[in-house]
Amino acid sequence: MSWAFLGLEFRWVVHSVLDSGEHSNAVPDESGLFDSLLGLSDLLVVVLDATGTIRLFNRSCETLTGYAADEMIGQSIWSSPLIPEDEKPPILRAIASVRAGASDFRHVNHWQTRAGELRLIHWRNTVLRDGNGDIHRLFATGIDATEQERAVHARDHQRRELHRLLDAFPSLVACLDRNLRVCFANHGYRDWFNLEPADQVGRHVEEIIGARAFEVLEPHFRAALDGQKSIYHGEVPYSHGGTRFIHGTYVPSRDDAGNIEGIYLLAVDITREHRLHWQLVEQVRRSKAIVDNALDGIICIDTHGRIVGFNPAAEQIFGYASREVSGKNVAILMPERTGDQHDDFIRSYFENDNNGNVVGERREVTGRHRDGTLIELLLAVTEIKDREHYFIGFLQDISQRKQAEREARYHFTNLAHVTRVGALGEVAAGLAHELSQPLTAIAANAEACLMRVAATDSTDPVLEPALRQISNQSQRAGEIIDYLRRFLRNDHSGDLETCTPGELFDRVLMLLHHEIHVSNIQVLRDIDHHVQPCTLNRVQIEQVLFNLVKNAIDALEKVGSRRELQLRCGMSSSPDAWKVSVGDNGPGMQPEHLERLFHPFFTTKSDGLGQGLPICRTIVERHGGCLEASVRPEGGMMFSFNLPLDSPNHD
């Protein structure tokens, strides 16, 4: 109920209160009507006498406070539980001013309900005086404004929280009216322009950002005032703070009726991010240019072995276009046997906590061209650990270099042959010719003696074995002379034959039996029973073993006691190949000498030529194997070489 109805209700109140109990001619009908109106009214109606005693307490008061009218009527308002103690003094002062002559006044105070809740009441008070001008009655009509007060407080709280939130934004937030004057500005103004936000309220936005910046942004302001959301992404030349690259959003602000009353703007300074973006773009461009123009093939794969990068040099090496291999397993670039194992290599690398021996090392590998041909490559692998894990391989095609090495080795072999022939040709030819006749005679005489001994009735247990040994040794010497003749002619056709390691060891030990016996050397033989016969040039491999065993014998002469020579043969880690080892417990060799051991003309012997070991390595490599040397941990040297069971052709 509004305050406009107050006069009518006061008249009913005055009439009723003045007549009820004080005038015998009160009208019952009017009194009943007054009671009905008081019961229906939402206004709080209280009537006090001059002493502050409550004379009227309507139903709205009862409903609000929880106190019945019978409880309150007759009580002093000042001693009642309605008004909190701390709020009584200002009300008493207001009444004192009324006593001085005022006829009505308004005030606000809280009423305390029976439940202890405080309710905010807006009161309008009217004073009735008697004929002497003294206060006769005080009529108070009130409205419960508690919910409105709470709503106002809630709205103010929300506004404060919203402003606090906007002030915490690392961006610029403002509200402009239709005339583009600032209604609100957050702390972003201080951060951006070193301007106090409160000082900007009421100023035109052009005064704050400058004419040049306003020229850039005005179309977006106007678009928002026309009801459209507008976005600007670019540079703005502000008068304060310099030029910035921003992302600005401008939206219309509407009132409760939906009419546009201004603009909300949000601007984010992305100058640093924009600069970093272009730096990154430039860096990527330069990196791509380097990768695209690199002489090495560069291939990037993920942890599943899928190709995610393939530069032009790799296209040149393998014959594939980048789009053809992208997303495919890198095994497509490997020989079939290696490719089948590649995924297992990656899995093992991660399972062993990245303790692989591939990453960070350079090694020679074999690749497969698109046409199926094999390519000799030098590979170095590195890894990138970011949000994703990648492996990058750097590849050089060394096929031509390896071919040049093979040709150089071939020419070196021929040069060594020519050198040997040039130095020893005449002596060797003459020696071979001269020795062949006595060797033939020795063999013939030994056979004749054997025949004669066989024709006699009695056999000599000493003579017959000696004659047979003479015959065998003369035949062996004849074979060597025959090989020497073919060697001088560089004719190796028909030299391949199948041998067992035991046969090779027996022949070499037989030739060096005297040196081994004189030097008191213990020979330790170890032949794996799984070893299969091997096809090879028997004389050449015997020559290699002879040279290695002779070197071991020479080294053991420097040992005072317990001289041991080890001959071993087993299957190599590579399938279908022998692993032959010749070891001794001699003084060994210095590491710096070990690196040069197979260089031509390098020797540690005072009377050596430095050709024995290089020639041995060449022979082994011509058989498809590799000769290596190492210092044994317990002392001495170990020479090892592997021989494929099916030796390549020796042309």
C-alpha cells in the first residue's frame, strides 16, 4: 500500500481512537469498517499516546513481529522488545524535535521480531495535538523494506565483486555511453597507459587514447552503437603507452528495455605474443630452408616408426617423394631383414630406459632404394623430447665412397702383389724351379724306400713312419711351391676347397712344430663341435694362420714361463660363419700401436717389413670376413677373424 492512502487511513484511525472508549456516540458500523481496513492493509500501523504507550498494533505488525496485539497494547514502545537499544536514541531525538512543533516526520529503524530477526522499517509519523498544543496521539505507518535493502546490498555487492573481477583482468575493460564517454574503467588503464581509472570517468575516449588510435577504433565503436558486435585484431597507435598489437572486442550495452545505452569494450594486449609468433614463423621458415637444402638426408619418425618428415635430400637418396612415404613405417627404407626388426629396436629402446646404443652414434647401415637396390649409408640419430617424442636420422649416401675404398683396397692388393713380384720375382721363380727338382726326388726316393720296405718280410716300426713323414712333407712343400708359381702369375682359379678347422690347425701346427717345441709352448685347441666345414682357399687361410701363430710364437719368446698359444674356432654371432681366434699370453701391445697395427709397413719387430698383417687382413676380407686385434684383459694379444661358410669367388 502506498503512502498516498495514508491520509484516508489516518482519518479512520483518528475517528476510531478518539471516539472509542472516550465518546459514547461512536458509530459501530464505522468502527467495524476501520477494523476491516486495518486487517487488510499491508502497512504497519502503530498508534502511541503522549507517553509512548502503544494504543494500536494492527495485524500486519502482528504478522511481521510474531507478537499479538494484546501483548503489545498498553506497553511502552521504549521498553518493548521491538526497537533495538542502539537505535532508540535517534528516534527519541526526532520526537523531541516534534515536541517543539513539527507535525510529522519520517525515520528508518529496525524492529526485532520474536524470532530475533531484524527487519528494516521505513516510518511516516503524524502527530495529533490537543487544544493546548500538546501531543495527544502519534500515528506511525511503516513499510517493511528489509528485502529491498537486501536486494540493494546484494546488487551493490555484485557490482563491487564484478568491478574487483574486472580489475583483476590482465586486459583493458571499459564501459562507454552513447557519447563515447567513459562510465567505467578497470585497472587495465593503469597497467596500459599509467592512468588512474577513476580519473577517466566522464572523459571522451578520444582524449584518453589519442586521435590516431581513435581513428583506427572509431568504426568499431560505431558498429557497437548500431547494435553489432565488432572485433579488431591489429596495431593501435595509442598516445599513452605507444603502439600495441591488440585483440579488441566491442559489444553494445542495453538497458532493461533493450535500448542501446553504450558500449562494452575488452582489449587484450598481444604485442609480445604477436612478436613471438612472427619470430617463430621466421625461425620455422629458416629451419625449413636449412632442412630442405641440407646435403644430408633428414628423416623424422615418431615412436611408432612412422615417417613424419622427409627432406629433398632423402628423396634423392631413396627415390621416394615425401608424400609417398609420409605416415608409413620407416622399414620401407630398409632391407627386409632389418626392417622387420626395427619396431622391436624402438620398443627395446624405451623398455631399457633409453639406454640404447643407436642415439648419438654414427654408424654405417644399409638402406633400400625404391627400385630395390641396396644403398650404403652413414647414419646418425638424435631424439627430440617435447610433448611428442621423435627420432631424427641424418643420412649420407656413402656408396661411392665405399666403392672407392674397395677399389683402393683392390689396387693396394695389386700394388702389394706387384711389389712382391718385383722384389722377389726372380729369386722366387728361380727358387721354385730349383726346389721342385730336389723335392720331387725326395718324394720319389721316399716312395721307393717305402716300396722296398714293404717288399721285405720284416717291417721296421721306426723306419717306415719316418719315410712316410718324409713323403708327406715333400708333397706339402711341393704344394707350396705350386701355389707360389700360381701366385707369381696372379692365378687363383680353382683354389677353393672345403676344409674343417681341425685340418687347418693340424697343417699349420705341423709346419711350426719345431718352433713350438723349441720354445716350450703349450698349445690349447678349442673347436666347437657344431662348426660346419667351410669353403675357402686353403693355402691362403693357412698362410693367415701361419702368420698369426708365428707372430704369437715370437711374442711368447719374451715370456719367462708358462707360454700358452690358444687356437679356437666356433660359429660366429653372424649366421653361417666361422669365428677363428689366435691368442697368446705374451706382453701384449701399446694402445697407440694397436690403432696402426694393420697399416702397411708398420711393425714392432726390428727385422719386420710391416706387410704380414695387412696381407692377412686383405686375404680374410677377400673371403668375406674381417680380421681384428685386441689386447686380452689377462695379458697378451688376441687376433680374430670370421669366415663365411660359403666363401665369395676369388678372381
